[in-house]
Amino acid sequence: MTTEYKPPLAIHFIWNPADEESVSTILDAVRSSFARDVDRPFSRGLNIPLFFYSSENPNQPPSHSPTQQAAKDIVFVFTSVNTLGRDSWKSYINQLSLSDTFLAVPIAIDRNGLGHGSEGSLKNLNFLRSYEWQGDLKEQRAILAMAHEIYRYGFVEISENDHGKCSSIKIFLSHAKAGDTGRLHAESIYQFIDSTNMSRFFDATEISPGFKFDEEIIKHIKESTLVAIGSDAYSSRYWCQREILCAKQHQRPIIAVDCLQDFEDRVFPAGSNVPCVHVSPDTPISQSDILRILIATILETIRHLHAKKSLEYYQSQNWIDNDCAIISRPPEIRQVIDLKNSGKQKICYPEPSLYSEEAGWLSHLEVDAFTPLWNKAEDGALSSFRIGISISDNPVGNYSEHHLHADHLKRLSQDLARHLLARAGTVIYGGDLRKDGFTQFILDEAIALKTRLNTDNIHVENHLAWPLYVSDSEIVAWRAKYNGIIKTVEHDIPDDIAKDIEKTDFIAPSGTDNKYIWSRCLTVMREKSIEQSHARICAGGKLAGYHGKMPGVLEEILISREKNKPIFLLGAFGGVVAEVCKTITDKAIAEPITEHWQITNNAGYFELQEKAEKENQNADYAKIKTVLEGISVDDLACSSGLSSDEYQRLMESPFVDECVHLVLKGLKTLASASMSTKTEGHDE
């Protein structure tokens, strides 16, 4: 039986929609810090699962309460006059089910919000006070305060009498005594922490008089995050080098601060391979720069600990070999040598993988270094496979029913593309030439991967129905930008509607007749692209506002089923696929996949169906109901190379890492079976 995936940490946010203006800027800032940036897919930042709970009506709380998703869950509850003054919201918050591993951190938007501390689940809890985060630095103070709670509750064993200081992050300010910049910056940081309530967040270390210098330094570094203040003199000072080496030896988080006035004659090699913050060398250092340094410090500390816990968990799930060394940042020569000397030949480090040129020297040391989802041993594992991806936007709405941000689906598409392409699979995707659309995300990922792996074996096919490719200038621009990556496959107008249509003239999907033409062209494109693929991965999907005879992802699922293609259904990302998974599980058609719902929620759909029926090309919802209700999880699992338990998890899991792992596992099983069949046929 498959064990339910439990990441080390998940974060939840609850707020009343009447407080949207106050909460949104905070959420945007925090989300950009704790979720991977879709515009920088190869960044080595945090990627903690985030869940959002709000509603459309200020008088009505969300339909669901947060549930435990991880080993530890933290719920940030935004409280205000709008939550305290409404009985429905007060009851919703009071009834949160908390425990030692499911913790709440209340954030008062106004003074009324503090009233929630008198009863219910938030009784006697100390509140963060966002109404005190004012001015230009509001977002920075929000990130710092919330990040501290995430660190404290997520990664520290808190004693009963701890009031914040004992569980604060310890930082070691490493700086050169020569010159003024490093020393003055360190003093300013220390004074800033000491003179504000930041002392609850940070414990800044200095050497006590009368203690042995080297012993005291090592003792503090072994339990601290090291902040290396890189002034002009820093790299040339012996003890600065010792402090860096000591932090590396004991696998401590490190932040480099670049405050060069002029230049340094040699960058100390051991000081690399860590995040770096640039600040002005001018003294005194600004408050904004101090906050930037402290934010980088706390985020890197969380990233370091989260990465280690994540990899250890993957190892417990047999995603990583038990004899593999776990490290929190990409390997470097001295560390690799030490691990080899201790008998470790395999090293696993966090995503993303190193560039091929950087990783090349590892082969000379006879060490196998890889990430959880990328291993050089899997080069070409999907070289015989053509994998279709059916992913499209689904409106997130108000977070009452669906609790994932829209960017979550984009990160899924990026990760799927990355790992399919890195294993030499051909990715097939249909249409979507919008700026920041899914085709662009997939192609940008392909370009980055081609550079990173230094390979030409990257293949993406973009299938286009007529008249999408008639906008010739746009297509030309796409082909130029993604030259060597993309193959555009243009599908002709189907014969039954080709008469009286000028192929070179673009027509807009307006009016019943034109909508019908678009629907027929899209259907033919989908049929042919699916015929040319081995399997299909489906997630999200619009339920309304589409062009075609039915929601596009739904049609691709049905065509794949008809053509006996393996289908991977990722249901937790909402949209069409969520409703399909619900139908399969409940054996009853979900309402949004009924003709009545589609007509009600899509203007002009009744007329389109009426016209299509005359040509026997309408969406047959009675047949759709029969097909979907007749699908079993066991059948889907068997055809996809997974066990039934694994497929059930695929349909339910909101975690990108777990979904990608399961999809790859199934595809590799299918590819291996296909290769065996080909080999046997050749032998005969």
C-alpha cells in the first residue's frame, strides 16, 4: 500500500474577503518568498506548499477548514473587525482544530482582531499586529515576522517556557576588523536587532571577553546562520576564511553580503555556492538594507532546514537510496572529498540540478551527485516516448472551494516539462500562444534545460488547429525565438467544413457559425495529436470560456480514453480534471460536466450545440456520462504503470513533487515495457 505523502511543512492562510486590500499585499510578498518563482524556474529558493482560504461573501466563511497536509502545518489567520463582528466567521475561526503539529499564528489587521484571543482556538495566543507594519517597509516587516514564525514552529522544538528568545534564529556576523565598512555594517545590524523587537527573531553573536577566541567562534558557528559581510578586506583575512570554512564543515546556512567599496583582490573560493545580497557600502547602512539582509538570512535558514528534511523524507519513501548522503546545497569539491573519505559515493542535493559543465568534475571524483527528481542514470529513460500534456488555466475564484494559487498549476507544467524533456521525452502540447500562456512556460523551460544540460536532445511539438496559425507574424516570431526547440504542427481544416472557407483568412470565434468551425478544427487537432502520442498528462482545465464543442481538457481525456492511451489525471489542481476525478470516484457525473451546466455558464453554447447536432458533431453528454462513470481507478492505474493506491494518490495529491514522481514512475514503467516488447519483436 502507498504511504500518503507528507512533506515537512505546509502553510495555510485564512482571511475575510472584506480585508482583501489589507491582506493581498502581505500575501503577495510572503508567497513570492516561500513559493518558487514561475518566472525563475531554476532559482534555488523555497518551495513550501501554500494553501489559501477565503470566500466570495464577507458574511460567509470558506466551505472548508484547513486540514493537516504535512508533518507540521502552520495556519496564518488574519483577524479583524470583519471576522470578529460576524458570528459565522467567529465560529469558523473558533473551531479550527489545532494540535502540536497543526499550529495557528493569528495576525490582527486592526485592533478589533485581537478580540479573537479571548476564546476558541486562538485563545491566549500572541498575535502578530500587521497594523503596526506601516510605511515603505511594510512588506519587508511582514515577510520577516511571518518567516520567523514559520522557522520557529516549523523547525524548532519549542520548550514550554520559551517566550521567543530561546527559539530565535542565531546569526553569526562574520566581518573583517580592518577597514570601516564591514565592521560598521555589522555593528549597525547588531544594534538594529538589539534595539527593536527583532531580538525575538534573531540572536546576534559576539565574542565574550575572556573566552578562547577560536573555541568560542566554532561553538557559535555550529549553531548559527553565518552572515559573511564581504567588504574589500574580507577575503584576505585569515579568521574570516576560518569562519566560512567552519560553517561549511558543519553544514550551516550561509548568507554572503556584498558591500564592496572598490574591489577585493581574490574572492575566497569557499565563500561561494551560497546566496548573496548586495547592499550599499555607504555608512551607516540603511534600515531597508538591514531588513533585506535579515530576510535573506531567515529565508536561507528555512530553505536549508526544509531542504534537509525534505530529502530525508524522500529517502524514507525510497525515492532516494538509503546509502546516499543528504546535503542542503549543491556539492562542492571539499565537501565531496570529505563524503568520499567517509565512504559515501552517492550525494543527493535539492532541486534544481547543476549545469552539466559544473557537474562534470564530479565524474573525475567518481561520485554520483543528483537531485530527487533528476539523476544522470535516467538519461534517455523516455527517449522512445511522446507525452501529451493537457493543462490549461482554471479560474481560482475566491478560494472558498479551491485552495491553490493559479501559479501552482504553472509550476506543475514547468516541472513536468523539465523532467520529461531531461529524460529525452518528446512533449506534445496544443495551442495557447498567449504571452505567459502554458506553451510559453513549457518552451522557456525547454530553452533553459537545453542550456543547463548542454544537449540538443530537447523536443517540443506544438500542435495548432486552423485558424490559430493564420496569424503568420506571431507564428514566425515564435519559431524564431524557439528555434531548435519547437516543432510546430499545423492541422488542416477538416474536410466536412473546408468548402467555402478561405484557408489564408483568419476568422474570429464569434457567432454560432464561426464557433462551430473552431470547434471542428480543435477536435480534429486533438484527435491527431493524441494519435501521435503514447500517453497524456491532464491537470486543471477551463470549465467555461473555452473554444470548442466542450471544455478542451475534457475532450482530450475522452479522446485519449477512446484511443486507449494511458491517462494521468492530477485532480487536486482544480478545473475540469478535478470534476472528472470526482465523477470517477463517486460514480456520478459532476454537475459542471453536464449539458445543463455548460449551457447555463457559457453564452452561445446552446446555439452551438444545436448547430453541431444537425451535423452529428455535437457534444453527447449522455455518452460522456456513461464513459466517465464507467472508468475505474484500477483500470487507469494498470494502463499507466502504477498501482491502484499510487493512482489514487495522483488524483488527490496537491503536491507537485509527489505528482511528478508518480507520473515519471508510471511513464518509465510504460517506456521500459515498450522497449522490452520492441526487443522481443526484433529477436523474433
